[in-house]
Amino acid sequence: MKLEKTTKRFKSETKRAYDDACGTAHGLELVGERWALLVLRELMLGPRRFSQLRADLPGISANVLTQRLTELEERGLVVKKRLPPPANVQVYEATEWGLEAEPIVQSLGRWAARSPRHDPTLPISGVSILLSMRTMIDRAKAADLDARIGFAFGDDRYSGHLHGGMIDIVRGGSGPYDLEISADPPANLAAVLYGKAPYELIQWSGDRSLLDRIVDLYHLPPKAPVPGH
């Protein structure tokens, strides 16, 4: 039975192969299918339950999510595990190799944000907005900042440490924080950071001047020129 399952899997992989020795081609075989890279993105800040992934990827069906998780697990990018009591729930977690894909997600996001067709007003997950904060930070302006920030999106909690011109973010953690930010939906935080929307869209407590500094660290890149326009 195990041999049969393995054979079927490799037959499936062969149909999707590019037959190209380039690492880029193989990378697309690993994460190039619809939703695959976004599922992996959602695991970049720590393990998540199936229901959490569904909630933060509202356009994906349960069947497709199951399929993508299975494929990512077979390819060595994701592992399935059960958290110890009292949680005692099944979660999916990116492997160490899977986490190495974060620069790919960052570079692709930074590049695609220059597209004239990019719509920053669409929904965005909490993980995605936090990854964008790691990607789009103005390192020169952030160089002198050293602060701890708590983020909350519904029941999800994250801790950030702003230092050395970058921001480290981990799931969970605890204060004390210099600034705490809560956004529901997470797109509200994106609107404040990138659209310079009023702070009333989010809930915050702590150092107002630090919040001002943080908002000033984030700007969308200029759009790429379109020939003929």
C-alpha cells in the first residue's frame, strides 16, 4: 500500500514537472501551484490549525487546502504535529527548509507591489501584514529605534522587537510592550501603515510618538511604468 501511494504521488509530480534543471523551475514545482505559496506564507510565523488557515485564506476551499498541505508535507516544506496538553490540537508547521522561503515571499511581494494592478485595499491576513512589515521597513529611518510591540488580530497574538533597522516578529510572547496594536480586520492596520488612514481604524495603547514613527517607516513603492500610458 505504501509503495502504491508513493508511486501515485510521483506520477502526479511528473505531470507537473517542467523538465528543466533550473532551480527556478523546480521551485515552481514545489510552490508554484495555486495557493501553495500563500499556505506556506501563513506558516512563516509559527504553527497554525487548519481552521485558522481557512479563516485567513477565505478564497480557498477545504478540499484544496487539504490537498496543498498534503503536497507541501510530502515535499518536506510542512510538517503536521499535535500540540501537547492543554492545547492538544493538530497544527501545521513550516519545516526549517520551508522557513527559508521567506525571502522569496518578501522579494515577490515587494516586486509585485509595484504593479499598477496591485490593489492594496483587498483583504489581508495578520501574518501577511506582519511579514510585509519585515519586508517594507525603511531601514534607514528605523536605525535608531529600539522598541517592543505587541500585535493582536482577533485571538492571534504576536510580539515584535524593532531594533537595528529591522523588526523581528514571533507568534505569542508577552509584554511589557512599548506599544500595543490591535486590528480587526488586519487590513485596517495595512490601511494605517500604507494608506496613512486615521488611527481610529485600529486600537492601540502606549507611546503615541512611537506609533507615529512606525507609521512613517512604511510606504508603498512607486508603480512600475506601463508602456503606452
